[in-house]
Amino acid sequence: MKTTRLNAVIHCVKKIFKKAALLIAAITLIISAAAIPSSAASTVISFNPQKPTVGQNVTITVTVNAGFKMYGADFSVSYNQSVLEYKSADCAANGGGGVVKAAPTHSGETKGTYKFTFTAKTAGSSPINVSGGAYGDGEYNIGASATLTVSDAAKPGVATLKSLSLSEGTLSPAFSSGRTSYTAKVKYEVTSCKVFATATDGKATVAVGGKEALAVGKNTRTVTVTAQNGTQKTYTIVITRMAEGEKTGEESKPEDNTSSTDNSAVIDGVKYSIATDLSGFKLPNGFKATTASRGGAEVAVAQDTDANFTVYYLKGENSESYLPYILEADGETFKKLKYATFGNNTYIFADIPEDKSVPDGFYPSSVKIGDFDITAYKSPDESLSDFYYTYCFFDKGFGFYRYDSAEGVLQRSPEFKLTDTNAEEPKSGGFISRFGSLSSNAKIIVIGIAVLIIGAVMLVILLIRRVVKLGDYSDDDAYDRDMFTGGFDSVTVEDGSTGAEEEENTEKITK
């Protein structure tokens, strides 16, 4: 009988351990799947400064967030060697000539930041491509791309004249760098006139047009200044040669718009007038016309409800229309308002707050929308290369909009949210706070281990209960009855006797 009972216990133990093995295998699969890097892993490229000039050093920062403990990485940084020259790195790296190979080491960090220093050689654009892998408790394929634009500080686009004069006659009004239209009168006896001009920027070119020989009547001469970056400005002089016997007399001076007035401004040497009435102007969505004080005088401005923007409307002396401008932080310098109109809606492009940053995985770029080059952000996903995320003001608030460069469409993108750059790290407290700070992969692993432990404990308890239950049987008939009617699928009796034989033996013993 003891043998039968022992076999039943063994059978029970085998079944329990079989179930335990299945549970462990299932949890192992879950944990293994969790070891695969999640979508939280990212590679981000950033520049400092974002818009370097020729001769300036620029730092290209590559931030790799693997989502697991890293012990090393191996990746390359490719660039346009005609625009950039590699100098150094803050990690193990070597190379140049268009490719820098980096092999930094780690001691269990989940995030790595690597800085590469370059010198801007020439003006132009340089694609920055990062590719490779990180390894440790998992594997992550490093990949990201961005474009760095280098400008030439020596080519600021200054296309103005420093001086302008004639060999005969006198310019009217007197020369001013910002004024582009002049007149002059000469006597009938003057048959030719030379034009002398000097550019403000010594590296700009000056081209004089029109005939030096003068015909009786009006003769038009032009002076075109071309800056190094291609910007042009043309000055026009109308020289009138009087008819025979006609006296020049004193020419009436036209209104000199270069004089300083309370509703005027000078931008890059050009005189602008500020609108004093916005009646008939199409204002941006959510803006209303009001007034502002400038130089002791009232000028017309447009403001949104919360006065985030104060927009002035300025017109150059040779322009036919007013354009929107805003003041720099100094309160004196005007700059063009960057905006775009789609349908009946006007969107104003803005800078993101200094204490905010874009989501991980997105890198800064630039895109031309309307008449302006706008700072935007792109996804490293190559399938989304046509899309740019821009920070805009529209109607009554700020938000991100996605610009489709292929179709020229701007669409609201509420899922693209700013994060706090200087957000405080959560203080380590109890288990819940520490668990909340873990990555998604780590949370899955912790939960899997917890389930495994709980399952193992439950199986042990079940085993103990079954063993105790079997040990409590003192009546053989009751034991046999319960064995075949209760909890087990089958029990093999291995004492070699059948029930009939056992009864026969019992009778013999009785006799």
C-alpha cells in the first residue's frame, strides 16, 4: 500500500512540475521579446551653432538612446568634406576625408552623447549621416540624418553704394545710400557725362548702364550693385540735357523721404515708412488693429489677443506695398515677420520656448515655406522625408504644424508636443516611483519576473497541499476510492496483485 501511495505522490509532483515548466517557458518568451529594443530607442543629431559661418567651429552632437545597458558602440559619421573639416571628438574616433569612425565604450549607460568638432570651410550644405550599432544587454541599429548649412559671413549680401556722383551736373536730392532714384540737369553744351560709384562692400561689384553720350532731353543711367551672395540693388539717375538756349535754372527739390520722421525706419540703409492706418489691410487670424507709440508719435499696429506679436506694416521707398515687420528684443531693430498664407488662414512661424525641446528622435532642419526659410524638425524615418514639423501661431494659440513639402500643405499636428528641457528628475522614493522611471522594456522584464516568482510560489503551495492531503489518508478503501474519483487522471497500482487475489489471500489468512 505504501508503494501505491508513493507512486501517486510522484505522479502528482510530475504533473505540477510539468505545468511549472510550461509557465516558465511562456514567461521566458515574454522576457526575450522584451529584450528587443522598443520604439523608444532613438538617434538624434544636433548642431551648435545651428547656422555656422565660414571659419567658425561647429559641434555636431550625436545622441544615442538605446533603451538598454550599453557597453559599446560602433558607428560612422559622414559629411561633405568640401564644406566641413574634421577636427576632433570627445570619444574614441578617427578618420576624416568625409567619414569619421567612432567606437566609444560604456559601462552600462542606456544613453550616450558624442560630440564631434568640425571647422566650416566654405559656404554650402553638408548632409550629416550617422549609421552603425550599439551593443550591450541588447542590440540597436544606430541611424539618423540631418543637413547642416554653412553661410559666408564675408558675403552678407550688402548691395548698396557708399558714394555716387557725376562728372557734370549735381544729383538731386543729395546722395544717400538708401535712396535709389535721382535726377540731374546739364546745359546744352554738355554732350557727355560720366557716373562714379563706389560700393559699400568692397567685394561687391558695380556695373554702370546707359550711354555716356547725352542726347537733348532725358537720359537714363543705371548703377547696379551685386553683392557676393547675388543680392542686387539698382540706382537710377535721370540726366536732363537742356535744349539749346534753355537755362537749367534751379530745380525744385522733391520730397526727401530720408529725413527722420516719427513714422519712418531705416533697414539696411533703406528708408521705410510705417503705416499710420490699417484700414483695408488683411490682418492675420486673431489680430486686431490698434496703435503704438514710436518716437513720440502714434503708429498703427496689429496685435493678437494676448499681445504675443505686435506687427508693424512698413513700405520701402521703392516699394508699392506694405509688408509686416516685428521689432527685435532691443525695441529698435525691425525684422520681417515670417508667415505663410494657406487659403484664408495666415500662420506665423515662431521659435520654440527656450525651456522646451522637441520629442526625442527628431532633429532640426530647414525648409522654405512661402518666401521664408523656416526652422523645422524632421523624423529620422526616411519614409517621412517630405514632412517638416514647424512651430506656429495661428488664431489664438501656438502649436506644431506638419508641412508636406511635396504637396505644399500645412496641417495641424497636435500629437507633436514639446517637452520640458529642464524638467526635474523624479526623486527616488518608493517602489512605484522607481518602477515608473524604468523604460518600457525594463517594466516588462520586472513584471515577467514577478509573475514567474508568484507562479513558482503557487505551485509549491499546491504541491505541499497535495502531499499533505495524500498523507492524511489512513483508510485504504477510502484512499483507493478517492484516488480514482478525485483529482488525478490515472494512478497505476504496482504491487502486482489484483483485487480478487487480495481478497483470496485475506480469506486464507482468516481461516
